[in-house]
Amino acid sequence: MNNPDASRHTEGRAVVVTGGASGIGKAIAEAFASNGDRVAVLDRSGGAGTIAVDVSDEASVKAAFTEARTQLGSIDILVNSAGLLTESRLEDMSLSMWNETIAVDLTGVFLCCREVVGEMRQQKWGRIINIASQLAIKGGTGLSHYSAAKAGVVGLTKALALESAADNVLVNSIAPGPIETPLVDGISEEWKAAKRAGLPLLRFGQAAEVAPTALLLASDPGGNLYVGQTLGPNSGDVMP
Ligand SMILES: NC(=O)c1ccc[n+]([C@@H]2O[C@H](COP(=O)([O-])OP(=O)(O)OC[C@H]3O[C@@H](n4cnc5c(N)ncnc54)[C@H](O)[C@@H]3O)[C@@H](O)[C@H]2O)c1
């Protein structure tokens, strides 16, 4: 049976959100909390109630999940939203810039998924939601490292979904378009204005407009048939 204990999985669930101190992760953490779930925020930038982590560091990830379990018990839902964005054309990119992006945006997702997937399979219920990017699909100038990392997240999501679905652990990704968060603060206003004008919706999204997609993927039964999918709240920028 796909849904052995429905009541347990609609509210009061234990949720971990990486990168939950800012932007999309913060909006997702707030949405789960409003739903009546119990949420632990893991982030590199601290703050009251935040569990400190560097998702690219194996020991740091282990310690943070140990602390999250102390607070929440076993974990039902993991949202991987921690990420960073730097820019350089490939011909000028240093190896350290490349490695940093792969380490945080891709290896970080691997390390955090590995912390929870065995436990979720044992409890026969789990949801993992990875925040990728539409640049996984379309690429971006000056963003070869970021586009490669996010395409890696989409591939990882599909492979882990295949490994886990039979145990009712559903793994999916969200590939947002441009969203107004601190991540895009550094980009010039000129570029943003031109980008907005080219979007079918003529505007960037807000983080709160991405969060309901995460709630949908985590919902039971609403999310039960999504396996290895990539959902695109993206103002119409990409139509796969
Ligand atoms: N904003 C966009 O337009 C957009 C579009 C598509 C995808 N995304 C993705 O959405 C996710 C969230 O981005 P955002 O826009 O909310 O950015 P944000 O900068 O507001 O939030 C990212 C969070 O990740 C944390 N973080 C960074 N490196 C970390 C590390 N090594 N360990 C732990 N935490 C770390 C930061 O401290 C921050 O709180 C990212 O994965 C990003 O790539 C963003």
C-alpha cells in the first residue's frame, strides 16, 4: 500500500530545510511551519533557531543532522535549498570558483540526501525536494559551473527517485526561474530589466510563490504521484 498511515503525514511532520535562513528556503520553511509541521532550518549563516551547517562539508552535515534529529526525531521531509551563485565566463573561471559551486550546489545536495534517505526508506514514507534551477535546462552565460551543478541536481534527483520510490520515498526537484532573493541582488538593474521584459509573465517571481510547489510535492495524497520530476515555477521562461 502506498500510503500506510495518511494521518501521520499531513501535519506535524519533521521537516529539514537547508538554506532556510534566506530567500526560497526561508519561504519554504515558513510555509511548512504554517501548515503545522515541525521545521529545522540548517544554514551557513546563523541566526536564532538556525542549526549551523556548511552543506559542502561532510562532518558539518553529519553534525547538523544529528542536532536536527535531537530537535525533531526522525525526519520526514528534506528540502535542499542551500546554494550560491557566482559569475564568470568559462575561459576566465578559476578552478576554485568551479569547485566551490560544485561543492555547495551539487555535493551538498548529495551529502544531505544521504543523511536521510535510509531512515525514510525504513519508515516507508519520505519526501526529498531539491531546489535546482531552470538554468539546468537552458544554461546561462557566465554560469557554466552553476548550470552544470544544477543539471547534476536534476540527474541526482531522478536516480535517487528510482532507488527510493518503492519504499514510498519520493524525490523531486523544483527548477525556479528568476526569483527576487538576495541571490540575485548582485546582478545589475539593467540586466534585470531586460530579463523581466523577456519573460512571458513580465516579472520575476517572489519566494513565497515558489513555496506552494514544495508543499504540493510533500503533500499526501496530493504529491503521491510525483517521482523524479522537475517542476518549473519560472514565469514562463522555460517550457520543457
Ligand atoms: N533566486 C533565484 O532566482 C533562483 C532561481 C533558481 C534557483 N535558485 C536556487 O534556489 C536556492 C535558494 O536560493 P535563494 O535565491 O533563496 O538564495 P539566498 O541567497 O536567498 O539563500 C541561499 C541560502 O543558502 C545558504 N547557503 C549558501 N551556502 C551554504 C552552505 N555552504 N551551507 C549551508 N548554507 C548555505 C545561504 O546562507 C542562504 O541562506 C539555491 O539553490 C539557488 O540556486 C534560485
